[in-house]
Amino acid sequence: MRSYACCVCLAILLCLAAVCGRAQSLATARELVQSRVAQECPSLFELYKHLHAHPELSFQETQSAARVAEELRKAGCEVTTGVGKLGVVGVLRNGDGPTVLLRADMDALPVKEQTGLPYASKVTTKDAQGNEVPVMHACGHDIHMTFLVGAARVLAQLKDQWHGTVVFIGQPAEETVGGALSMLADGLFKRFPRPDFCVALHDDAELAVGTVGYTPGYSCASVDSVDIVVHGVGGHGAYPHKTKDPVVLASQIVLALQTIVSREVQPGEPAVVTVGTIHGGTRRNIVPDEVRLELTVRSYTADAPRQTLEAIKRIARGQALAAGMPEDRLPEVKVTDEFTPSLYNDPKLTERLVGALSGWLGATNLVLKRPSMGGEDFSEFGRTEPKVPICMMNVGGVSPEALNESKQTGKPLPSLHSPLWAPVPEATIKSGVTTFAACVLELMGNSAK
Ligand SMILES: [Zn+2]
Ligand SMILES: [Zn+2]
């Protein structure tokens, strides 16, 4: 009896020692990461300012890709460039263990920067249509590249804290969609170690710096793009009775399309039908013979877009018939190949990372976010069979003062894609690099389960 009690006591002591040991090693790992992040921050801030001042449009990211490649190489990665046109892949090997892919996108937007920052972009360039346009990192992909380089540097310095392989990728063309797919089509999961997990971070223009947002399950919408050509019969503006006016018909179609979400989609099911452009006509006294519409159609589940797309076709045709348009002049409705699947954050992976991060950042700094109707082609990394669990989280980039002021005055903060948006740089860089490193240590660290 007595020896049994001793055994029990010993077992409890051993367990406590193990728990204490693990807690201690976690605390040590955190301190090590935090001190390396602090050490790297000044030079990462310089890198960020350079990237911010030199933005490039989608599939034009030559200089950004070259810089990311150079930085990953300097950090100790085996680097391959030109993956899926301009993609960069850096592999950091560290013995047996899982493979984790960390992704940063690299493209900027045709937006004229108005932040007034000393390192604001003054760049202009030709877009895909040949128009001269201003360029700005208005979505924060410059800070994503900085997170990636920072994580590579920190993890390369702390190889005794994790085991396995980290694949760092700089992805082109997220904004116009196609960059993720082009990297996958070029053998991202075949030519390089296939990931067990993929993690991405996006800066957030609503969350305070120091907080991280997460959304388990569906987080971003699937995006379909639809073009409609509304035909008419042109003529003199003074003799409408001799024409079939496509301006009036297109206007009716635009209004009728609004009934899809309000009357056809089941309430509670997220869906968006937006007519983003409408073009037709040349002069006030001419009835044109054609009007063109461009739509974006969004939802989460696989069935919802089919129902919405069918409704768009039916409404366009029905409105034209009601206007007396002959069968050979009915609208043409075309679903383009500009498509992004919905982003599904693996709930188990998300829960695991959030659990780990709350130890690093404090549970109150992890913020559950509602799904958004934005699109994000990081979703593609989770769709290749056998499916890899993926998770994208949001790194807060707003100063607490700006957030408070906005709450008090009701004045909205600049959103992503705004000419006024830029994250608070240094604190956001620290938060993003720490988050990437914390995710890797959770998935492949010494204490990984
Ligand atoms: Zn964007
Ligand atoms: Zn973005």
C-alpha cells in the first residue's frame, strides 16, 4: 500500500516535471523568437519601406520577386524563381518532421497613394490594357512579403526549436487571381516538398495592431465574373419607336438582377450580385445598338453560384423578350474564367493555431471574425487532392488611437484598397513575423503534438 502510494507520488511528480518542462521550453521558445524579431525589426522596416515605395501590378512583380528571392537566399533557403511565371519558392530544411508552407502575395493595385507617408509610392506603370496607371500597395502585400522574410530569418536562426521543412512562397497575382493556380500548375506541390499545412497572413484594416483575427471554416467567398452584352436596335434618339433601346433594357436588367439575392436566394445564405460596370452609347441623340455590363457574383457553397448564374441568364433573356427584342438579338451572358473558389480555413488547424497563438499574444488578442464576401486565391492551396489543411489569419494593422477615434467620431477607417490605407509599420511587422514563427513552432516545434 505504502509503495503503491510512493509510485503514485512519483508518477505525479514526473508528470508535473514534464508539464513544467514543456511550459518552460515554450516560454524559452517565445523569448527566443521575440528577441530575434526585435533584433530583425529595424532591417525588416527598411525592407518594408523599399517594397512599399516600389509596388508592381499583378504578374509584373519582377523586382519584388527578385528581392524576396534574394532575402530568402540570404536567410539560408534553397531558392527557386520563376515558379508559375513570377513565383518564388524558398525551402528551409531542418531534418525530419512536417512540412509547413508559408505564403505571401506580392502584387499591388492601380491606386494613387494618398497616405502622405515619407515612403509613399509615386510609381506609375502600364496596366495589362496598356493604360498608364498609378500603383500602390493598398492591400498590404508589401507587409506580407516582410512577414515572410522575417519568419525565414527568425526560423533559420532558431533551428534547435523546430524540425521539418518550411516552404516560403512569394506568390504573384493575387489581386487579379491566377497567381496561386499558376504556381500549382507549375508543380509547386510536386517539384518542392508537399506541405502538410499551409498558412497565410493578411493585414487587417479593422483590427488593432497586436491582435490577430481568425475565421474557422468559410472565410472568403467564391467569386464568379459574368459579362453581359445587351443588344438593341440602334437609331436616332428622336425616333425611339424605330429602335430597340439597349440602354433602357440594360437598366431594367440591372434592377431586376437585384431580386436574385432578395427573392431567390434562401435568406441567411450569403450571396452578392454586383453590376460593377455599365458601358454603352456614344452621343446623347443616338440610341446605341449595344450596352455591356460586368458583374461580380459571390457566395460560399458550391451550389449557390449555379443557382445565381442560372437566374442571371433567365432574367437577362426574360427582360429582353419583354422589351420585344427579336430572338436573334437576345442578350449574351458569359461566365468568364476569372474565378476564385471560396476560402475554407480548416477548422481543426485554425483551432490549433488559435490555441497556440493565445499563449503568445494573450487570449483577448485573438479575435473571431465574421466571414467576408471578399475573394482570396490562397483558397487554391487547399483544393489539390489529397487536400492540404490551410488557414489564413488576419494581422491587425490599425493603431489603437485611430481605432478609438473612429469609434468615438463614427468616422470610418480607411479600408483595404483605399488610397489612404497603410498599416502601422513596425508593430505590425513584429506581430506578423511572430505569428508566422509561432504557427511553425506549434506545427513542428520541439513541443509539437
Ligand atoms: Zn486586395
Ligand atoms: Zn490582399
